[in-house]
Amino acid sequence: MLKIEAIPGLRPHDFILPNYPSYDDMYEQPEGLWGFGTWVNGGHWSTCEARMILAYYRLGRFDDARRSLKQLLTFADRFRLDNPLVKCGSEVYQPNQPVNLTYDAFGPPAAFLRGLFEYLYRADGLTLVPHIPPAIAELEQLDPVRFGAKQLLLSVAGRGPITSPYRRRTRRTRRLSSLLPALMRSRSTRRSPLMGSRRCSGARSTKT
């Protein structure tokens, strides 16, 4: 990240660019479609941004992830979720269309959600690697993530490292589980709320 921060031209509008400055090995002259900041030469691509957001979470750079999504929302509010974004990520590629909507544009918000728990999918189970911003004391995901036929609803409470993962079977009863992959392989219901407590500073963590 220090190298990226040392080159402001890589994120002129809070979005990562594939290159800065212009490529010097193209067969075409860097003009028009090939000009810097327009398409493959310095244009912004949401798929690249999605991977960058996941990297932000892994590195604990939560403010960078927040600024990225905040910038994307300025396009979403105008129904301008286009790809690529030209002028180094500041304008849409198809400005004359009444609405811009591309599959790629859903990558960054999906990464913003996935980055919170990372979700390492394997053949024998699902491992969660939490990356919760320290300012968040309680989080509940209302949209489930999927693991095979199961849908998982995740929430955390408190601050610090995860200390007590458990599955909420109903609103009144809970079953502790320290091995998430075992839970994933169990014959649980297809829609499983999963809870976790985090150690609170100066207080004993509780499950509520």
C-alpha cells in the first residue's frame, strides 16, 4: 500500500487504475480509445476495484474501502453504473445512454460485503476470516451468503478478536460451535443464523 500511496496518479478519484502513467509499449498511438484514462490504458474497471477492496480489508485499510464505495455510489445515484469509466474513473463510457448498468459494476459492492468475513470456500468447509472495522461494535447482515444449499446470516457484537462463534437456532435457544466447518457439514436448516461475540474493551463479552 505504501507504494500505491506514493503514486497519487493510480487513484485520482478514489478508484484504482490498472496503470499510471500511460503504457509505453502499445502498438497504437496513445490517443482516442487508446488515450490514457479512457479504456485499457488507464481507464477504470470495476472488476479491478473489487479486487482492490478485498485487499483493503486484508490490510485493514477500511477507510480506503469506504472511500471507494462512496465514490461508486455517486454513479449509482445517477443510474450510471458503466464500465469502463473514462477520464481515469471520473465519467461514464456511454454518456448518451439514458441508463448505464453493467455486470462489472456490482463487483465493488459485493467485495465490500465479502471483505468483512473474506469467506474461504473449500471442498470440506467454509472458513470465515473477519475483517471488521474497529469502529463497528455490532453488525448484522440481513442478506445471506451461500454455502452449497445453505444460506448463512452473519452478525457480530463487541470489539476485538472473535471469541465465541455460535449458531443461533431460534430466537430463544443457541448452540455453541467452535468449529465452523463442522457446522457447515452438519444437518442444519438451510437458513442458518450465525452469531459471534468479540471481546469488548473493559467489559466482558456477552451474547445477546
